[in-house]
Amino acid sequence: MKWITSFCAVMGLMLVSLSASANIDKTNPYTMMEQVGNSTFTRLKEQQNELRQQPESLKQVVEDEFMPYVNYRYAGLKVLGNHLKHAKREDVSEFLVAFRAYLVTSYAQVLTQYKDQQIKYAPHKPLKEGQRIVAIPVEILQVSRPPIKIEFKWRKDKRSGEWQAFDIVAEGISLLSSKQSEWGGKIRSNGLPAVTKELTRLAQTPIRYEKGK
């Protein structure tokens, strides 16, 4: 689905440089998104030549700068859904490792699509006391194309009080829900280890820039 590609590209572009700014406010998801977005595009512009010469280095960029701020474990367990009840603990652990590696490769690949996009942020809204989930809409502005309207979902950690991204909704469809549907049938037919094996294979896909881009 095209919107999933757009999601990954935007998600990666917005979050990949989180640690590049020491003053990121992780206690407010609205402020966090703006601070991250403002620093991300500058970073990618500065490193374009280097990254084009060594596309695989995008995986390390994602590892270092992106993944610490994505709640991949929570997202992975949500993807498993009801299958979690009947799965072996070791199978779940192996799936989460493969799921994380799959995300790293996916985000690294879509970062090759960077073309000086701009982001229009939603106005800040007060968070309710005890609120742990928030969906924040943004618009991705593109030259000669309609804006992409999507919602990022963030979850607050009980202990640290910090927010992490875990899902996105585009065209009314959740990325996690779509993956749950896609992989759920394969888990039922072939078992969780088979899906883990497939994700491990996909995670090893080399990163490539499209010719002429």
C-alpha cells in the first residue's frame, strides 16, 4: 500500500535525528515532534552525498538515532494480537528481535526517498492527567502534489514519563492493524517461527537508492 511507504518515509524523516539535539523534550509529544522535525531535514541535507555513496550506512543511522525513540516492543506485541496468548515465550522473543530488525531496514530504505519535504504540525492540545496515548495529526507538504495527512500515535512510559512513537494512521488505517492482518494469516497457517524467519530475511535486504533519484 502506498500510504505505508509514505508513513515509513515520514516517520523516519521526522525521528531519525532525535538524539542529534540534546534539548529534545520527551515529556511532551507535540513539542517533541516539532523539535525532531526541525533538526531532521538539516541533517539529511548535510549527509546526502555520503549516504548516497554508502546507502547501508542508513541502517546504522536508524539504529543510533531512531530506534531508541520507537517503542518497537509494544508495537510488535500489538501486531501479534491474539496470537500472543498461544505463542511460546521464546518464539515471541525471537519475533520481536526480527520485527525490530525489519523496522530498521524498512526505515533505512524509505529514507532514500528524502526530497526536501516539509511538515505542517498540528496545534498543541493540553494532555489530560493520566493520558498515556495520543494521536497527533500532521501534514506532509510536497511540491506539485496534494499534502499527505496522517496521524502519529505516541505512548507514554509509566516509569520514565517519556513518550515514544508506536503507530500511525493514514487513510483511516493503522499500520499496526494492517500488519496484524497481513501476518496474522501467515501465523495461523505456518506458525510464528515461519513469520519470524521471513522478517529476518527481509531485514537483510540491501539498502538502495532508485536510479535518477
